Amino acid sequence: MTMKKIFFLFVFLFIQVSVVSATTIPLQPKRTQPLIPQANTVIKDEFSTIEKLSAHKAKEALTLQNEVIQAAQKSDKAALQMIVNRMKKFVEDFNQELDTLTLKSPEVNSIRTKTKQINNLSIQLSEEGLRHSPDWEKIEELQVEAIELKEILSTEILNVQNKIDTVNQ
């Protein structure tokens, strides 16, 4: 596998590491029912907690992404393997932190679940990409799955934000 392919694979991976934000172009959000104030407070607080955790983790992901770029530019496969191991630990820690959150709202719980799924796909992609003979068909399938999940996640985030905004108006 060429370092160029590795480079693009890792850039893709860290773009896909889920940081809760609706900055991607989402599917059309569905119309939301107004919430009672108590339910809105729960959703708003839980969503805020996930946003804060994700923002904190984004800083770590950016550091790893920069290291991947440097290692790929130097064609340093050993360094890339070490970074993948650190990325795996990063994802495991992030997913564990997500699991420790006590969430009452099904909407925010769904955001957490999809975030974890995308995180796990990023690890599968990185491991497959660093194999001696990567299965590019499998990599493409995993990429498609990650992109589809990211789109669904973005839509769910927008729907939750719309619910919160509807009550706050």
C-alpha cells in the first residue's frame, strides 16, 4: 500500500471520527413536536453534555490527525501503526465516557449510540488500511457505512437542536 493511500485513509478516518456537530450537510430534519418544558430541559442538558465531551475529544483527535499527516508524509508505516494504537485507545476511552453518561431522552441516547458506531468504524477502517494487503473493497464498504451513519447522526442532531430551539422561542 502506498503512503499516499494511507494518508488519504487516515485523513478520511479523522474526518469521520464523530464530533457531535451539525456542520455536515444533513438530510432534511423532520418537523418536531413542541416539547413540554421539563422534557426540553432534559434533552437540552443531555445534548449539551455530549457536545462538551465531543468538543474536548475533538482537540485530541486533531492532534492525532496532525501526527498521521506527518507520519504519512514521511512514509513512516511504523509511526502510523503506533498512531493507530493510540487512536484505538482514544476511541475506547471516548466510547467509555459516552457510556458513563446517564441519558433519559431517547433522542440523545440515539446520538450517543451512532457516535460510538462511527468511532468503532474508524478503528476498523484504520486497522484494515494498515494491513499488509488491505481489502480495498471492505474499506470502501466501511467508508460508505461511516458516511451514511454520519449523515443520519447530523440529521438527528439537527432534530434535537430544532426541538430545543422551538421551546426556547
